[in-house]
Amino acid sequence: MSNWQLPEGIDELTGDQAITFEQSRRGLLDLYQSWGYEVVVPPMIEFAETLVLNSKSIDEKTFKFLDSISGKMLGVHSDITPQIARIDSKRVKSERVDRYCYINAILQTKADDFYASRSPIQAGAELYGFKGIDADIEIITLMIESLTLLGLDGVTLSLGNTSIFNALCDSANLNLKDSTKLRDIFRRKSIPDLNNFLKNNQIQDGDKFKALISLDGSEAVLDNANSVFKGIPSALSAIDDLRKLHGFFKDRNIKLMFDLGEVKAYEYHDGVVFAAYHDSFSKALAQGGRYSGLTKSFGSSRDATGFSFDLKFLVQQQLKTVKKQKTLVAPNSNDSQLSLLINELRSKGHNIKVDLTGSDDVDFVNKNNEWKLKE
């Protein structure tokens, strides 16, 4: 093995891609701050229990090792969202709305159907302390604005609500083991596995599960869902939230679709969920949703919603053209006048490097004891 090779699923950004990444990172943070979102930089390593919480999915993706100082198990963050829940719980005022944004490298033990590598750079925003649908509208709008800033127009917005699946599990009185199995089946959209599961288990409302896994398409599925779940009030309330989202986004030049059987990979989602797709890609480019239960692990109870995406992946796809600026070359000289000119030009935004080799291929000339740029 060559000593310059990286582990499988680990990659880097150099050259034009690194420049594009930094330009995009600055633009995104400026966008989020203009909406009132506070920039936070969570640590790379925390105690594993505060990173994993009760999520089996996160647990499986988290690198862990024993801390020689505390004697406790530490983890490298594989998802920023649980860290935001911890940060919010430290300063929580139940009546206050708080907004957070971040762009951080994360590390996962394996790639999944959302992140293309094991070393994504996760960008996102989270809104805490507001239960109403207006919070979801703000977060979804900001997600779409983020993709537009990165050069992605004409996205398709997929909307779902995990509360429908959860309500159906509650209505059927499913135990944790069965609901976990069903969640995995729904995540994979495997109708044959669902049929086998229902055949081998006596599950109440089995026909409703069969209907739910296929309830996707245009807004017409919302009417179908009302008929299917008319006896389950919490499911009807979840469908009503999707109607409100449809009412807001239908006239905003965005393609809309609905997937009522979407449950998301992470168990902490417990309400409206969403994802952004584009015709040029086979998978979601950004995704998010409600996760009101996370802060309970830290002694508070806060409604929350947010989104995230892999900024490095989008940069690697070269969705945004690099605005390259010529780098001027200055001679290697101790002349104070030249130094003043170089500093002045740099302060005005010019890129200037000093030619340490002493060649004549430079962009500065000294005429009549005065340094100037070559014409």
C-alpha cells in the first residue's frame, strides 16, 4: 500500500475544490446568521453516551474508544444534531426560541444512503422552542435557500410525517421490538418484507400498515390518508400539518411530493420530515425534520426541528463555479516601498505571493525608484 493512500471512505479537498468549499462555507454561514441563527462549533469528541443517546443508528456509526483520563468511553461525533440538543439544554429557557447553525466535519464507521463517504462535512441549522408548523416552514425554506446558494435550483421537496407511523404503532399496541422491525421495513420500503411480517405476526390494523407504506405521490395522497386513518386522531393531525406545508410551498416554484410512510434512518425524528431531491442526483441532497424527544435526554423538553446536508459532497460535484482570482507575483525584496504597495494591494483584495526563487517572472516593476504593477 502506498503511504499516501487514505482509508476507504475517507477523502479530502484540495485545489479548486478547497477554494469552492471555503467560499461556500462562508456564504452559508452568512446566510444563516442573516436569518438570526447562532454559529456553534461542537467538539469532535464527547462522552459516547451523550452522542449516541438512545439511537441504535447513531450508535452503529460512532467510532468509540476508552478515555485514559476519565476511564469512560468516548465517541467521535457522527451526527451534530444530538450535540445541538445538549448545547441547547445548557441554556434552555422554555419560553424562548433559539436558533443554531454549524458546518463541521463528522466521522462515521460506515457510509449510508445519505452520506457518500465516512468523512462528510455536515452543514445544517436547528430551531428550538417552537411547536407550530411555522418553525418547519422556516427550516425548510432555509434548506432550499442553502441549496440555491450552492447552485442547485429546481429541487423537488419531499414531505412526510413520522407521527403517522408512530400513531399507527400506538393504535396497534405494538411493543418496541415489533415497532423497531416495522420501522426498518418502512425505511427500506420493502413491501415483501412487510407482507411477511404481517403474515407471521398478529398485528392489529395490518391493512393500514400496508396502505401507509405505499402512500406517496402528489397531494392527492393526503385525501387518501384521511380515509385510511379516519379513526386515529393523532394521524389525522399529522396529515393536517402536511396540508399546511402544501399550502405554503405549492406556489413557490418548488416541485412537491409526499411520502407518508417515510420514517427516516434516525429514530429521534418524531414529526414532520422532509428531503430535497434534484434530477441530477439519485439520492436526497438535504434532509431533516422534527425531533422533540432529544432534549429529554438532557433534562429538558424542547420542541425542535432542523436540517443538514453534506457540504463536501456538493462541492465535489462541482455544483458551484469557482471564482478564481489571479495571484500576482512579487519579487523577493526588502524594499520598504514595495512592502507597503504589496500590503495595500492585499488589503484591497488582491492575492500576492513572493517569488522566493529570484526569477524575473514577476508582476511588479521599479521605475524611477517607484514600485508599480506591470501594465
